[in-house]
Amino acid sequence: MEVSWDTLHERYSSAEVALLATVSSLVGVLVWVLTTPIRDVGWTFAGEVWRVVKMNFSMFGDFLTRYQEVLRDPGGRSLRGPAYALALWGALLTVPGQVLEDKEDEDGPYGRTLRAWWVALRVTYYDYLPDLSMDTGRSVARYCRASFGACLASCKRTYAVIQFVCRLLLLVLSLAVYLPLACYDLLEFGLCGVVGVVILLLTLNSVNLYFRWVGWGMEVSAAICLVGVVAHICRIGDVEGRVQQTTPRAVMENALNSMRTCSSARRRREAANLR
């Protein structure tokens, strides 16, 4: 259905329509004027958001450019294995801080804040934590070795105590054997030889047999004879000096030398475990 111009003019040219249009226009102008501060804040906020987004994309582009320079660096490409991986990790955390430092005047406080965060990340996760992990691993390994060495040293100290007790028992046994021999040697020396000892024993036994002083005189005489026989056998048979090595003096000297040597070696070994 076609509508003529006259019909439209007649419909919308009335006073009511004109009044409504005028009021609507005035309300629109009033709302525009009243909301000007709000719109200014909104446009300012939108502009700042766009500036920050644009700045972040610009920084991201600069990061990628600098990363490409690092990847093309001949010094970095010559590295292999863990050293190359560590270099890439360091570059990943170092490059943003360097880029933000170069553009500090352009980015302002926002760039300085981001740079502080990147520097903190680099110091924490590249300078501090890897070294801390390596030092901790070395310390744990060193203390494990030291603990094993301490256990071994405790076992050796226990063995040294057992060895000392055995040497002490050996010294007591040597004294029990050589003290009667020494007494016999003194008796033989005082009586000018074996003949004097025999004469003394015969005399004492004869007198004891007559006067009946004691009932164990023959046993003592037999013991003295046995000790004398053993003393002479030791003198005659000790061609290579092995019997002299069982004397109390030799046993004590060997024990002291062995304890001194073992103590010095043990101190050096324990000091080395603590390094």
C-alpha cells in the first residue's frame, strides 16, 4: 500500500507531535549535558585501558624480538645439554627486565612495577633457587657421607675398645707368666746360679722335714723347680727373640704404639669426614 506525502504530512505535522519532539530533544540535550562527567570518566578509563593493552602488546612484541636475538646468539647456540637449558631459562626471566629497563621512560610507573616483578622472578627462580637446590643437594650428599663415616668411625672405636680389652687381658696373662719367671731369675741371681737354688731348696726341705714347719714345702719346691725349668727353656729356645715379644714390657709397648697409630689415623679420618 502506497502512502502519499500529504498523508504523512497530515499525520505528523500536528501540534502534539511537534510538542513531543521538542520535549524529547530537550530531555536528550539535558541528559547529554548532565552525563558529561560520567562520559568523560568512561572515555578516560577506556583510553587508559586501550593504552595499557597497547603498551602490553608492544612490550610483548619487544620481548619476542629480544628472545629471537638471544636464540640467534652464537654463544648460546654453542652450549649443549643442561647448560643450554639453564641459559634459556635465564634468558626467559632476564630479557623482560632488560627490555623494560631500556623503555623505562616510555612505560612510566607501570613499566617500573613490571620490571621489579620480573627482576624478583629472575633473582628467585634463576639466581637463588637453582643455586639453593644444588647447594642443598651437595650438603645432603656430604652429610650422608659424613653420617656413614661417623657410623664407620663408631664401629672402629668399638673395635678399638675391644682390642684394648684384649691387649689388657694379654698384659695380665703376660704378667701372670713372667712375674714368677722374674722372681726365679732374681732368686737365681742372688744365689749365684742354679746350684745355689738347688742347695737352698734341699736345705729348706730337709729342715722342714725334720721340724715339720709346713705341710706344703714339697709343693712349693716343685713349683720353683718348674718355674726354673720354664725359665731356662725360654732362654735356650728364644733364638729369634720371639719370646721377648711376649714380655709385659713388649706387650705394653706394642699396645701403646698400636693405640697411638690408630688414634692418629682415626682423628684424621673423622676430621676428613666433616669437611
